[in-house]
Amino acid sequence: MSSVRSPKKSPSTPGPADTTPPAGELVDTGFLRTLVGYNTRRAALSIIAVFMDRMAVYDLKVVDFSVLSLVEHNPGITSRQLCATLSVLPPNMVGLIAALERRGLIERRPHPSDGRAMGVHLTPAGVELTAQAAQTAAQLEEDATNRLTAAERKTLIRLLQKVYD
Amino acid sequence: MSSVRSPKKSPSTPGPADTTPPAGELVDTGFLRTLVGYNTRRAALSIIAVFMDRMAVYDLKVVDFSVLSLVEHNPGITSRQLCATLSVLPPNMVGLIAALERRGLIERRPHPSDGRAMGVHLTPAGVELTAQAAQTAAQLEEDATNRLTAAERKTLIRLLQKVYD
DNA sequence: TATTGTTATACTCTATAACTATA
DNA sequence: TATAGTTATAGAGTATAACAATA
């Protein structure tokens, strides 16, 4: 893990037929694959690709689905709380919420105790769409990780949470 | 895993003091945390944040480090192979390679058997920097995942590879 | 003075079309 | 014709600064 293999020969003298070009299409990714960061990013991109594909029918991106789910389980949640939970900066949340509101999926009402804030709620249409999307998400997850057993999936989630919690 | 909890009550009748606003700062992320995709993305962002911070001294981004590592272990690798391996589109690889070449870390030589392609190689300076960066990466990985035991880290990598391989 | 939500704006990342040189 | 590398450009994602209204 700590040792870095030294290159077979110094490329300081660029001879004509010096190093073997990668035969065919095989690329050695051995070192990168020892890194948790590399593997985590690759897996995330893999799952997100499936997610985006399946959620296209609802016209929902990953962050849209996250917002709807959080609003569903936290009715009256503020924009600021959504930003903090999803690591989205406030200026970038504005257009996001505005678009969902324009689509009639959420609505904002004055916060009962803080005059500056607006509480976000799902509309009936938003409840409907979120329920459908959540079901699609659950199914998609099974498909995107179908090489894992249920026990492995549970273990994977537990270890990932140990990383970022 | 497969069942989606139904919302506690339909918010179709927006009464005045209907739903409890999220008390204090607590947000219920329970549902999102059941999703492999959500947890994987969160963990990836967490590790990448540490990565970017520690690699700033080398002025290397994640993709820069990946390119240097692949070139180190695959001398003469082509731009196209780098693109395929790292999921970077060819037009976006151009500036990336050009910048590393301008910094004197890599050099491109005509491919011995394909007149269209250019083989990428590390320069001595590139070998030096890549070795240092790889050591920093290994250390950083330990720190970013220090809540995992060595065995857990190994298991995590194995499960992640089962997802995207 | 600090915070919520907002506008404007800039920077980065990613994606598409089209061209050239070679296979 | 197909592929490697490239240019130009568009779009999405992410970033900072500054402001009004409220705490």
C-alpha cells in the first residue's frame, strides 16, 4: 500500500522502440483499485448513471429526488436545512426549489415562527410523484447492485456510513 | 428494503398549524440513508474533499492524479485509453493532458505502431511528483477512512468493485 | 450583528458537433 | 468506413460577493 513500484526504466532517453505500448486494450488499473476513493467514486457514478436513466421519466435529477424525499419526511423544512443536508449552496437551491414549485410538486408557506424563512411542503401532486419515484428508486437500487446479496448490500451501506458520518 | 413507507398523513388539507416544523436543526434523512446510491455518493464526496485538500500542494485534481497513476503503470498509454478508463470524454482530455505536459510532468511521443495515436509517458519530474502524490494518497486514504478497520476497508473495496465491475 | 433567502455572476465540469489525419 | 486526436461551443454544476428582510 505504501510502496510505489519504480518504473521499469527511466524514460529520460526517448529511444525509438523503448516501452511496450499497452497491448490490445488492456490497461493496468491495479494501483487505483487499491484506493477507497477511486472505488467509491466509480461505484457512485455507476449507480447514478442508472438512477438518472430511470428517473428521466419523472424528469427528476438526483438532487431533485433528494429534495422531494426530504420534504416528504420533513414537511415544513426550510431551504437552509435542505442546503445543509444535501451540501448544496443556498444560491444554487433557489432555482432548484423554484423549478419544483413551478411544476406544482411543492409549495412554500411562511414559516410559523421565523419570518425570514419559508417552509417547504409537498403538494398532492408532489406526494403522488414522490411515492412513484421512491418505488422506482428502490427497484433501481436492486438492479444497479444486483451482484450483491441482501446481506452484502446492508454491509456496504453500514461501511459507507462509517466513512462519512 | 423494497417497501416504501406511506406518508403519515396526506398534506392535501393545508391547515394552519398542521405539521411540526423540523425541531431545532434535526432533519430526518432515514429514507435516503437506505439507498446505496445516496450513501455511496456521500462517502465519495467525503473522501474526495480530503483528497482535494491534501493534493492541493501538488496542484493536482482527482483526475490529474488518476492520469499520472495510469501513465506510470501503463507507459505509452494513449489518450483514448485514458478516456475509456476514467470515463472522460476525448475533448475534455485534451486540455488535461496539455496542462500536465506544459508542467513538464508527462510527454507524448508518436505511437510506434499507430500513426494517429500519441503514447503518453512520465518525465523524470513526473515520476518524482507521482511517487510523492501516491504516498500522500495512501496516507490520506487512511485518514479519510479512519473509522474503518483494515479488514473493513478491504471488504468495502471488494463490495464496491462488485457494484461497478 | 447574525441569519434567510435572493440576485448576479464567475468558474469548473461535462457534453455535442464537426474537422484532420491515419487505419 | 472507422478511429485518434483536436477545436469550438454549449450546457450543467458549483463557487463567491453582495443585498433586503428579519432575528
